[in-house]
Amino acid sequence: MFNKLILAFTTSALFSVGTTAAVITDEIIQESFYPYAQGVPSADSVQPGMVINAGNVDSVKDYLDPAMYMFIKNGDYEMKVGETTDFALHQSYVDATKKYSGDVVLGEKPGEITGSVAGRPFPEEPSMDDPRAGEKLAWNYKYGYNWGDSASIYPFYWKYRDMKKGKVERTVKMNFHFLNFTHRTQQEPYPAITPNPSNLFRGIYVQVLEPFDVKNTQLLIQRFEDDLKRDNAYLYLGFQRRVRRLSSGQVTDAFLGSDVMIEDFEGYNGRISDMNWTYKGTRTMLLPMYNHNDMDLDTETHKDDDGYQVVKFGGKGGCFPEITWQLRKTYVVESSAVDSNHPISKREHFIDAQTFTIPRNITYDRKGDMWKSWSIGQAHPDHHLPINKGTGVAIDDSFSMIDIQANHCTTGQFKGIVDPKLTPPSKMTVQNLRASGR
């Protein structure tokens, strides 16, 4: 018994502190980045081309998260199943993982990490025996290849919808920009932009284009390389013509009156250290990943000059994207707020194991009741805009945030562009807020 206790303590200490560098073999790289090389996931009850509805959803319940099962069971949505496809990331990101990840070590406290220069910090398969496996998966997401080194959503349409009445209450048009200052692998310079005196990791910039009452509202988030340091977040209000700094609590307020918090962006837009992370296991699940050009596109409301059309929405209240879902290897991770004053108790993240994007989230309120359902459709870059081909970026292409308790939703239709010219470092400055707001 004593020997077992010593072994358990030793194992926990090794996993918790990570005092030794990992040996990253070709087998680890292969399993992490090419999970479908030997074949795609399959299930007798789930076949490409089928439509999952209230009549047959119980037969595929094991491949759905609880919120999506509920929507389909209630008749709110019918899900179309597509072929599982390979979303291979850019080779430069894979190469950086081989080069650097063996030196990555967690610190003693959540949010502390050393040795992560570029690539996936922890490519090894997570273990239920590792008490910090959830935290490692969170780092893989944070330093993932989501949007690559920089990209833009240009433009981005948000619709606020009464789910019960099926009425679009408001449409907001905006531009989003993302830029990694560090952990870069594909767009020069890499692995970091210099000079970088504030030691920033990432910048997010948002500019509202319409309607008139919120036109030129701008949001800037500056995230530091040091995860223990709170983000700088600034808001420019066009009607006031001034910049104000956001308090940390405001990132969990409704952004522009929508169902979305700033913290919700991309599946999770916060610090690793703000949450407790727990790995809940690996599953085969249906996730919203598809080829944009093969979908049922919106030919009525939004069409750009270049002919690009956004994804169409349907289902109850128009709250669901009309896309295909595919069986994917999925990591299930639970995050619970460290701060007891946080408006949520926890989120369930369903992370795509190949891309480390978060296509599905369920958010629970303080009482532990299901509150919000988040879907963010991932489009293959080779079946999208020509400029995105070959980038290896899983393109955020459609989103839906459903407030289950309020019977309301906010939906997003994207035109995602991977083009570094659209997002220079100067865009991620307070000076740019003032200059753009004139």
C-alpha cells in the first residue's frame, strides 16, 4: 500500500510540475496532426448523407453533445451529416511543434509555462491519469493555429434573433482582425514580431460598420505573453469619440447587446489562469466542419462584390447554420471559473483534436443549469476563398450562440480572409482606435 501511495505521488508530481522535457517522436506528431491517416471515424448509426431529426436522434445520441441532442429531439433543428475530411494544418506549424514542443514545461501554477516558442505545446495524447491534462489542452488551444498568424473577418454579420418568433431584431456589420505577435510559424516574421516592448502575444481588433447608432464602435484586446497578466482591453465609442479602458468584469457582459460575451469569442477568449481545466475524455462526435463552397449559401441578404456568399441559417428562429456536420476525434474539456463572482459555473468545450479549434461549447449558469449553446462552423480553407487555399487554417465560417433560457440567439456569418496585409501590427494599438474613430 505504501509503495502504491509513493508511486501515485511521484506520478502526480511529474504530471503537475513537468520537470522533465518530453521526447516528441514521429509517432506522437503523426497521431496529433494526422489522426485520420489510417481511416476516418465511423459508426453504424451515422452515415454521410443522412439527416438526423427528432425521429432518429436517439440512435446517434452517443455522438452528440447534450445541447445539440436536446435541440434535435425538440424538433428545433435537423442535422445533415457529411463526410469526415482532413483539416491538415500548415506544415510550418507541424515543423515548429517538432522543433520546440519537447522543451515545453508547465509551471507550478495554472497559467505558468516555459519553453513554448511556436507550434503545439503538448502534442502528446492526453491521459486521464494526468491531473493537468485539461490545462495542457487549453494551452494547445491558446497557442493553436486558429486563424493562423493573422487573419480578418471582412465583413462579419451578426444577427440578433427572437428564437420563439423567428424575428431578426437587429443586424450588426463589423470587421474583425486577429494578429499573433509571438508563436508565429507561417507569415514572416517568425517566430515573433519585433520590436514588441509590451511583450504581447495576440491582438484582436473589432470595428463596427453599421447600423448608424453603433457605427465606429471599436474594441481592442491586447493579450500578453505572460498569462498571469490581465489583458488590456479598450473600447472606442463613436458617439463619444473617446477611448475607455474596460475593466476585467466587462468581458463577461453582453457585447453590443448580443448573446455573446467578449470571453466567448472563438470558443474561449480569456486567460488560462482564469479557469480550472479538467480533461473529461476523448470521444467521436459530430462537429460542424465542412466545405463552405458546397453548402446552402445565403443568396438573398448578403452578397459581396466578388460574389462571395455567407452560410444560410434555418431551424427554429433561424438560429442554426444550414451546414453539414462530420464525425471527428474530439477532446472534452471542462473549464470552471476561478472567480466565484463569474456569471457562469462552467463551460463544456468540445475541441477538435486535429485543429484544436472549439466548434462546440455549452455554458452553464451559476446554479449549474444549461444556459447557452455555442457552435462555430469550421470551413476547409481549400474550399473557400481562393486566397485561403493552402493556408492550413480552419476558417471560422458561421456561429450561433443560443440563450436557451431566454429563447434568443445571436448568429454570425463570416467572410474570413487569411491575408497579412489586412492586419498590420499598427492596427493593434490605442492610437489606431483614435485615428480610425475620427
